[in-house]
Amino acid sequence: MIRKYNPLWNSHIDGFGNHDPGKGRYEQAKSEWDVLHPGRVWADRLKGIPPDRNKVKEKIGIYHVNKSS
């Protein structure tokens, strides 16, 4: 199903399947998924510079344009 339908969250937006990175790895940045969908408590502890929310939204727009072509 994933290969056939190529869902956005599994092909163009990074981080959907991420798990808590564990002790000592919180210097990483939030994923694109976590920027768009806040709520994973552990993601709030990540200290790296997160992706720009507007750029992720642009990426989604490009995905939808390409899907409809």
C-alpha cells in the first residue's frame, strides 16, 4: 500500500516513524513531522534547530501539485 499510494507522511515529510532518541541524543532537531504535529512529549526536549514550518508547508504544497499532475 505504501509503495502504491506513496503517502505524504511516508515519502516527503521526515519523522513520522521516529521514536524517542534516548539519553544523550537530545541535541538533535525536531523532525518535519514534529514541527507540523506537536504532541510527542519527548520531541519538546530536542534542542537542535527545527525545520522552518513554512518551508515544510511549501514542501507539502509541491507534493500535492506533483500528485495531481
